Amino acid sequence: MTENEISYKIRGAIFKVYNALGPGLLESAYEAVLAYELNKQGLEVKTQVPLPLIYEEVKLDVGYRIDILVEDKVVIEIKSVEAISEVHHKQVITYLKLSELKLGLLVNFNCEDIQKSIYRKVNKL
């Protein structure tokens, strides 16, 4: 499956989770339910994936974690905040660079319109 095909399934799952739960829960709740929903669709899902920082050939575990990694290809960063800020967008781009993956989705579940709260980020490798 390509990143675009995976991302299409992820978006469908995000809509399903949002419509069932609505806004206002903790990020961990959305993460657990979204991972469950993606697993139900037969996708390989990992949560809280450690992401090391490599500096001068030294691998450092500094606490970075990918919220959800789907099919070892697509990063999902989940937020439940009043407003997405520029640092959230930069976080996803940085995770893509560190992981050398191409596609990430930033989603804020604490919103009125989930369609406007899913941001697609591409690593230009």
C-alpha cells in the first residue's frame, strides 16, 4: 500500500472516531481508539514508537515518541488542543526527518470541524 492509500484509510478512521467521541477528551483516548480502529481495518499499527535522535553518528534516546505509526510508513501526531500552533506543524516535519519517512498527519480532535483539523505533512527527503 502506498502512503496515499494508507492516508485515505486513516482519514476515514479519524472521521469515524471523531463522530463517535466528539471533542474534549485527552490525546491518549483518541490515540487508543484511533489505533483500535486502524487495527480493525487490518492495518499494522504501532503506538508511542521511540524515535532516536542521531547526532554525529551517535544514537540518542531523548524521549521523542511517534503517537501512531501506520504500516511503518505514515506518522500520525494527535493533538487535543484549543488551537494548533506552528510548533505542532514543525514537530511533525521533524519526526518525518528523524524517521526518514515521507508522510505525516497532524490531527487536532479538540475542534468543531474535524475536516479542517487534519494537516498533511510531507518530508521532501
